[in-house]
Amino acid sequence: MESPKQQSTSQTNYSSWNDTGPATKHSYAPPSTLSNSPSRSKRRAAEATEDYSLETDEERTHDQHEDIDDFDDEELATVHHKQRYAPLSTAFVVVQVIILPLMMWQCGVAPLEINPMIGPYPDALNYWGAKNAVLIIDDGELYRLITPIFLHAGLIHLAGNVLVQMDSGNRWEKEWGSLIWIIIYIGSAIGSSVLSVIAMPDQISVGSSGSIMGLFGAKFAEIIVLMCEKGTTVRELAAEQSRKEQACHVIFGIIIVMAMSFIPYVDWAAHLGGLVAGFAIGIVCFSFTMRNKFGTVFWLGVGVASCFVLYSTFIAIMFTTETDDEMRDVCAYYQQFFEGYECKCQLDEDWAANYNYAWLASYYNGQEGGGGADDGEG
């Protein structure tokens, strides 16, 4: 039994202690107390003064698991996010939602037998920047490798992509940060369009699903690259738990988007190209998030090599792909297959005359005698 004097000393120096241990792991007891206090107090003081940096990874991880239990499910789902909002993903959705009604207002709505997605005519899509192999390869309109992500074949197509992007796209921008997100999104758009030109050069195509597939590919790359990383903080543990839960979500999402590959004016090659490109870019981006230096160097090398081989090979093949010159005039091309097909987005003589653009009318007349103007360009 402690003497009254000893009890008073214990109460003075250990007021932060309760019956089960210290109130905080980093509490410090005065060194003078350790030599005079009884064995039980010495043991507690020694535990309190123990340097946290001397703990093993296993002990520290165990402590973090105890801390992570303090978070509810809602907090745990967002504690590893780098930012609260997803401005870029949201901005892309807004632009996509605005452009489709503008196309339909300017160029009209095609009959369902021509476009079952409830949207504009194919020549309208080309007019606004759809992927068109002959214009990309022969005329050098390389911007068409990116502009298709802003366009959609119709209301049904738009709704499907917007729902996926507002869910997964927004979540992953918050997790990764806007810089990594936009690198993956645009890089995947280019990869999807390049493979589409190679595999389907005689068709126009639109949609952001190639970029969305790239996001899924990048998330899959993140899961693989960081699968051996053991979290030591609440944020890292939450991210680790999130990746495990999202593995099935990623696979399911890939299946859903690939199922949309057969929608008119949307092609499977763009989806596959975006998926592969996003995976390669994701390896590069997420290699920098590893704590293990050897792992960073290894995965960075794998990612850079994959990106170089992928893009250099695809682009080289793209510029050797044979194109269909008939696709220069998309309206005339589709009039071969659909009776009564209307060309409402063409730059013709009547349109130029109505708006007093005499020089455009002259240009159209001059081109008409030589085989027709590039009507799809405006």
C-alpha cells in the first residue's frame, strides 16, 4: 500500500491517467518521479515516455486501426479525399449537357430509324467535331481526337455517360486531385480516338465513354500498384479499404460501359483504347504515391514504357490506315443508306445567301465544280 505522501505524489504527477492507462500516448512524466514512485507508477510513466517513433510498423498500424474505428461510414468514405469538390468532372458534364440540345436545335432531331438515341443527324455530329478518320489523317484535323468527348449521339447516350461520370468521375477526382484526373481523362480520350480511327476508319463516333473507361482503367492501375502498400495513417487505411471495396465496382463498371459499345455512332474500339490508355497513364501517376522507393522506380518504369509503346505504336499505325474519301461529305454518305435523309447542318449556297455571306457562297460554288466542299466542316 502506498503511503499518503506517495499517493499525493502519484496524484500530482499522474492526474492525466485513468484506471486503464494514459489519456494521451505522448504524455510525459517528470524524470524525478520515476526513481521515487512505486513499480506500478514507474511502469506507467515508462509507457507514457516511450518514443512513438520506436514503435514497430505493426504496432503503429494497430493503433491506427483503433483510431479508424472512431470514424463512421460516411466520414470514412471521404477522409482519404484530397479535395471536397470535383470541379473539372462537373464542368465537363455541364458542357456536354449544353452541347447536345444546341446541336439538336441547330441541326434538328433525326428520325429514330436513323438515330435511335433521340439525337441529331450524323452529319451534325461531324459538323461539331466527331471523330472522322479521313479528316484526322488526310486533312490534319487532330483536334478531332479530343472533341468527341464533348459530343453524344443522343439523349439516351448522354444520360448513360453523365450518370457514370457524376458518380465515379466525381468521386475519383476528389480522391486523386484535379491534376491527375485531367491528365488521365484527356490522355484516355486521345487513346480512345486513335484506336477508333485504326479499327473503324469508315465510321464517325462520339462520346465521353472512352475517357470514362480511362478513369476505370486508371483506378484498376491504382489498385494494382498500391496493393502491397500497408497503410500507417487513418487516411492511408481509409484509401486502402476504399480500393478493396472499389475493385468489384471497377470491374462492374467496365462491363456496363463496354455493353454500350454497340450504340449507333459509339464504337467498341474507343472504349477499349480509353481503358488501355487510362491503365498505362494510371501506372505512371500512382507510382509517385508509393512510400517504397524501389516500388516507385519499378512501377514508374513500367508505366512510362507502357505509355511510350502504346501511343507511339497506335499513332504510327493510325497514320498508315486507309481512309474512305466518301466520309468527307458525311451527309451525302448517309443519304446512300437512308431515304429522305436531311442535311440541316451543311454550309450550302442558300444558307450563305440568307446570311449575306457572299464570299462563302462563292467559295461553295467554286468547290462544288471540283467535287464538293468540305461540308462537314462549316
